[in-house]
Amino acid sequence: MNPPVRVLYLAGSGRSGSTLVTTVLGQYDGVFAAGELRYLWQRGEVENRPCGCGRPLRDCPLWGEVRRELPTDRAAAIAAGLRGRLRMRGLPALLRRHRRGVRPVPAHPDDAALADLYAAVARHTGARVVVDSSKLPPYGALVGALPGIELRVLHLVRDPRATAFSWRRRRGLDGDADPELMSRPPVGKAALLWLVWNTVTVRLWADRAPAGYLRVRYEDLTAEPEATLRRIAAFAGVDPAGGPFTGPATVRLTPTHSVAGNPSRHRTGPVPITADVQWRRDLSRRSYALVTALTVPGLRRFGYPWRRGGPAAASPAGSGSSVAVGSGRSAQVRQPASAGHEEG
Ligand SMILES: [Zn+2]
């Protein structure tokens, strides 16, 4: 029997820094930054979209080895099956099963292929930790129930006004030249999705298995990048020595082989880690009010102020640093293209 594959699952809402965290973690020894593995079957296998290394996925030598062990001829059916099993309308039933202590996502014949995927990734990369930034909580629950998986959940949270602003940006799915855009939900929908995914993440893991759960806020991550990544590495069981930091807030990135995710995953070379706070200047008053009203329970839980320019967001007890980013406006505002890790 092989030892279980440790999966660090990045959970929560989109546009919270998961692509940055995945790419940075992928630079440590013994870690493989797999990206959003729930999209491997559709965007990777069926659509042959670029791997993090820049090659179309089916031309990437690393994924070539992994793919040989998978039922790639059934990729489209597996992708469709996943979409069906992870639908939003299944959430109430998923939470009921979780409360009763049974598998939140019922078993399915495709689970063998999914378990094989994680085992093959670990075997061919030699990684002790596989980082999966799929984010969607139901998929994380599904992965955690697969045989041979040891799940640790990193819950990334960001101010919902920032994520709603970020979702509205026009971005190609695989970079600026890609005519297919990343989804752009209206701010009200983005706010509700933020509340749902973050609440479900807490219900699934923070309440039940606190030892396998770590919550990190984007604002704390960007205020103290190196210290925060050290905490994340320790949580994942990764030796923090030899990481990519060349300064407290600068990393040197080499290409990863991540599947799907924000286009910023293709960035390499020296990259400064700073907070993207353009939303503080450019999110309209009306949108701010709408997102705030819709996310009130989450604002309180995760320590974000209601009022614009209100008191600095304080970290909830036990989550470490409490430095807020960008309270002075223009000095820290960056243009969207400059940092490239404003989301993910
Ligand atoms: Zn690759």
C-alpha cells in the first residue's frame, strides 16, 4: 500500500490570491503546484489549454506521463459527471450529509479515475504535497473522501468588495490574447457567491476538522508575504527553507505545470508581491453598498469593516497578523496588469 497523497486544497471564493499562493508554493522542494485539478478533464484534456509551462497540456511531457495512467478517452464524460455532481443546487443536501457524518458528495464510478489522478501526479512528480487550487468547496469535499488522499485545507479569504471588483475585469482565460474571457459575474452575484463559498468552506472544515484547516486572509498575505507563506508551508508539512523569496515581499518564480487558473500563473522571474487595492478607488459607491449589504455575516466573521475607509480590518483571533493594506489610497494602488496576482 502506498502512503497517502497529501493534498493541500485551496478553498474559498475566486479572486482571493490562490493562483499566487499556488505558484509560490510550487517553488518549494517536495511541492507540486497542480493548479485547478477539477478542470484537468475539460480545459486540459478536452480543450488542450496551456499548462503552466506554456505548452498545450497534451504536449507537456510531465502531464504526458500522468495522462498515460488515466482514462483520457473518457475525459469529456468525467468532466460532465463532475459538473453534475458539484452543482450549486446540490449544496443543501451536501451540507445535510456532512452534518450526519456521511460523505458530502456521494460515491461515483468516476472516483477511481480521480483517485488515480492524484496518485499518478504524486508518483511522477515525486512531490510530498500536491497543491490543488480548485477552490470550489464541494470538489474539495469530494477529493477529501477519495481513497489514498490526506486532505489539508487552506481557506483563502479576501475582502468581498475587492473580489467583486476583480471579477468585473475583462481578462482572457489564458491571457490577454485569449478571446474566451474569464467569467464576469455582476457584483451582486459575486457577493452572494463569496458568501456561499466562504460559509460552506467554514462549515465543511473549520467546524469539523480544525487541525486540517488553516485560514489566511489575502490582506495579511500581501502585508507580510514571506511570513505568511512560512505559516502556510508549515501547515502543509513543507520545509520552508529554500523557498523562492529574495526579499520579504519578492519571489523569483520558475515555470510550474499547473492546470487552469488565473493567467498570472504563467509569470516567471522576479515578482513583487503587493496588494492590489485598485478597488478602493474605483469600485462605485453603489456597488460597495450592495456588496456590503449582501455579505454582512461574512464581513463580521472574517474581520472586514462595513464602512469604506473604516477602521482597518482586524484579523479574527488566532489568525496571526492584523496589518491592513492600502488604507492610504493612491500610494499603493497598482494597475491591473502590473502585479498579476490580484486574483485567482
Ligand atoms: Zn507543463
